[in-house]
Amino acid sequence: MRRVTFPHMGESYRTFKMLLNDLGNEVILPPRPSRKTLNLGVQHTPEFACFPLKILMGTYLETMEMGANVIVTSGGVGPCRAGLYAELHKKILHDLGYNIEMIVFEPPRLYPFNFIRNVYKLNPAKLSIKAIIECIKRAWRKLQALDNLEKATHVIRPRETLSGATTKTYKKVLEWVDEAYTTNQIVEAEKAALDELNKIPQNPERIVLKVGIVGEIYVLLEPASNLEIEETLGNLGVEVERSMFLTGWTRDNTWKETVEGMTVKEAAEPYLPELIGGHGRDSIGNTILYAKRKFDGVIQLAPFTCIPEIVARTILTSVSRDYQIPVLTFFLDEQTGKAGMATRLEAFVDLMKRKKMLLASGS
Amino acid sequence: MRAYLGVDVGSVSTNIVVQNEGGDVLASLYLRTKGRPVETIQHGLKEITQHLPDNVEICGVGTTGSGRYLAGVMIGADVIKNEITAHAVAASFFVPGVQTVFEIGGQDSKIILIRNGIVVDFAMNTVCAAGTGSFLDQQASRLGIPIAEFGSLALRSTNSVRIAGRCTVFAESDMIHKQQMGHPLQDIINGLCEALVRNYLNNVGKGKDILPPVIFQGGVAANAGIKAAFERALGMEVKVPPHHDVMGAVGAAMLAREEIQSTSKKTTFKGFIISDLNYRTGSFECNGCPNACEIAEIYEEEKVIGRWGARCPRWDIIQEEQH
């Protein structure tokens, strides 16, 4: 019996579960990465590899224990080693004696046949192409709904009057979207969820700082890998805008590059005209766009030893000076203690607040 | 006399100051934390009262440093602030117009850029503590030299010896190699000071505009060899301000004063009597989810006053009080 699993990235699993079920697969849900995940991952991966490889390895091993034998994941283009991780994971799992099948999706825009072949492999229900497209459309709508809810929490959390209210409500309404199946249900659940989030008592008078978040995709999208930085910032009274959501990334890589994607590239052009792999160029382009939109600061998140982000960080020093925007970088690895990050975030918030107050009193 | 108490609980040292309304330091203490922050705080508070005039009334308390939350709940702090803000506030007060602050403590090193009195940028060492106080301490004890004499010994060097700087493991093996070849100790120590400065400027100070006046504070600023190495590397004067070793605590006291004056609240300070209370710390592993968070807690007499380490609000004290 084939049991399919996939990497855990924020709340996106809710969509993938539905889509894979629709195509007739039994799905093993990846658990939220925890200390157990990390311990397993670190034990079975090369020490010098980056954090996403380790977390994903741990996740796969956890799902193997639960009976999974097919892994669906993404590949990657450009000079970033994450593009090879699927193959490496497969080798390690085989060495450990797991006879698994690895289905790797490359960007369909560049590899259309890979996409079609893979979909065929994941279609034991033998749905027609038309039916598959319907399923993908519905899944896409659910992914959008999930992203929209998350975006709403980023705006509401820093303004909530009862600390913790947003996180609590968010957990509840996610289930509503999770249960929705037809497109109509998804649209309705999304609306009801947004209404519920908007009912959270807020203080509109509070001075809220705006911070853009840039960096490597996995540590951006999986809160368990970034010590829940967005929630922490929200609690410090900061509205965050993340430069990357799964829907945005998928659009850029599936059909054709979106206008947003092109703008980021253009913005980064004077500083970095090349694709250096990973999301290095996006980090630079997005920082510039945030600065132009008068954000109070930018935070860059990167796995420790991530070359594209190291290059970006060095260039961000000039961007920060040229555009007068404070930039703070975090390299994430095995540390689970939040104290170091909390100290730096508190200081960063103080810095932005004092600057904002000074500007307000000067004008 | 109205006064403010500042407490900085760091990895290596715990510093306590009492400041009057005008910012004069009435008393200050630099103690080794020795891995026992609770006892050190209690002991320190008891000791500092002996240095204070009788008519002093503590009107506000601020805590900072990596042990700021622990100290905050123990003492009843009005302000609990990160050490970057605390150091910047103190630096601007003692050296008006300061533009660059170097701070090297036990485990942390930071650079703070100040322009027109406000912090515009900062950086802290991230994944490695190479070149901080703990490493110097360790080398001093390996060589059997009191840490207080380490810096002045470096100043006696006549010939510089290159020591690797990027990693303490490299640095130590380089030092041993040079020592076994027969290089004099003062040259090796001077080489180490230069390596640490190089490491600091390349890592923490990377890409930052270092403009004068530059001040150097934190425990390591007592080391004249490092100060001299900074001046040689930058080609500008590096000042070590008064009270350089307790600047974090000074900043915390000043922030407490700011808080009390701007809100006209009454202080939540529990009083110096806490030195005689019974504190107990403990830890346990939460079994609520696979994260298995390590929760640490502190008891004052029989009551829990603080808990840390959870990734969710399950163990928050506030929640407990509501029940």
C-alpha cells in the first residue's frame, strides 16, 4: 500500500492533504517539527549541511515510523544545494533501510514533462485530466485562503488588546478552512474566518512598527524553524509582512513570472544582477521594495552556512546605508533557546521606535 | 535622597549600581556570576547597601543582561530591558556625542552605532563567542596570569606574533605552537589581543561605519592590550569611559528613572530584604507536545515567581494567576 507524505511548511499541509486525498492517495501527515524532529534529523545528516536538510530529514524519519513510503517534495534550480536535497534524502533513507519512492517536482515552467509524469504517479484514482485540474484549482484556492488568514494575523496581532488572542483565534479558524472541501465552502470558510479574526479587540491608537521579512524559503515558511519569529514580533507590537508565501512562490515558478516577481528582480538589479541560487536576490530586491514603501525595518532569516543568503547579507549592508533602513540578520540553526533572538529583537524594536518617534517629533 | 537601582546579570559578571537623580553613581559593584545568578544577586544587594548613604530611597529599578528576567522577577523591576539599549543609553550619558560603542562582555560582543543621540544600527556576535571575555579568562588561567595583568603584559610586547583569530580553537592551538617555539609570553598575548580585535572588526563590526568618538566598554575594556590593539587597527582614539565595567547596570538604572519619571508610577521594588528571602530554582521537561520544552522556574519562598523556556503560553505565570 502506498502511503504518501511531504515536507511540513507552516499550514500548507492542509492543502496538500486534500489534494493528495482527492487523487486517491493515502496521506501520512507530517508532524509539526519539534525537538524530536531535530534530534532525528541531526543524527542522520552531514554536520555541515544547512538546517532545512536536517529538519526535513527528521520529518521524513518521523513519517516513516508512521508508515509513509512515498515522499513528495520539490527540487530546485540555480546554484543552491537545496536543489539536491531530495536526492540526498533518498540516498540516506535507502541507506537506513527504508524502501521509499521519492517524487520530486521541479518548477513546471521549466520542466513541464516532469510535472505531468509526477502527477500521473500520484493519481491512483485515475482521474481524468479535467478532474485533476479541478482538484488543483480547489487546492490552490485553499492555499490562498490559508495565506490570507496568516496575513491577517500579521496585521491584527500587534494591535490586539488581549495578549495571545490572535494566536488563539487563528488556531480555531484554521480548522474551519481545513474542513471546507468544495470551492464554495472554502470561500465561505475563509470569509467566516477573516470575520472572526477581525472581531478580536484591537487598539487602533497603538504605534505599530512595520517590518518586512526576507530570506530563505524554508526558514521563512516554517515557524517551527525560525523560533516563531513572526509571533514574537507581533507580541512586541510589530506588524510583519513576509516577502514570501507559498502561493506567490508557486505562481512565479509554475506558469510565468508574475509582475511582483519581476519587480523584485528589477529592484535588486543594481546590486546583484545575477541569480546566485536560493533566494539571495529576492532578499535584496524585497529589502529595497520595503524601504521604498517606508517600512521601519527589515529582518533577514537564513539557515546557518546558507551561501546565497550570506552573499545577500553582505550586499544588504550597502542597501541598508543607501536606503536608510535598518536590517537585522538571523542565522538559524540548531539553537532552540529563544533568549538570544529575543534580546536582538527587543533592541531592534527599540531602535526603530526611537527613530520613528524622532521623525514624528521633527516633522 | 531619591536613587535608582540598576542590575545587569551577565554570563560572567553581575553588576549592580545605584544612581542619584542627577546620574551620579553612588555605589557600584562588579561581581562574578559564577553560574549562580540568584545567590549572586542576593549577595550583591546585601553588599551594596553597605556602600550607600543612610538617606537613600530606591525609587526605581531596572534590570538588563541575559539574566534580566530572572533578576526582574526577583527584585521587582520597573523596567526589564535588553542590554543593547541599556549600553547605548549609558554611553550617550557619559560621553555625549558618542558615535560608536564597542562592548565586549563574557559571552557577547556588540557594536552599537549612535547618530545624534539615537541608536541607528547594532550588531551582536551570532554563532560564535570567539574573542569574548570567557576566552580571555580561560587563556589567562591556562598561562597562570591574573586576568587583571593580561592587558598590561601585552603592552610590554616589542615584537608582534600573529595568532589566528577566526575561532578560539585555532587561536589556542596557534598560541601553543608559538609558545613551544620560544616566543616570549608578552608577544603571544599581544598577538592574541590583535587577533581578537581583528575578529571583532571583521565579524561584529562588518561593514559598519565606525566614526569617532569611539568608546569601549564591558568587562574586557579593562584590558589595556585590547584597547591599544583597537587603536592601532582603527587609527583613531578609543576611549574607555568611567564605570566601563558596569555600563549595562548604569543604563538599566537610567531607563528605570526614565520610566518612573514619565509614568509617575510608584516603583515595584521589593526592597533590599529580598537578600534574606529563600529562593529556589528548578527545571522540568514539559510533556505537552513533542517539543519537550525544558522549563525552568524560580520560587520565592513557596511561590513560583517566574518560568522560562516554553514555546507556548502553557506555563505562563500570568495564566496561572487567573485561575
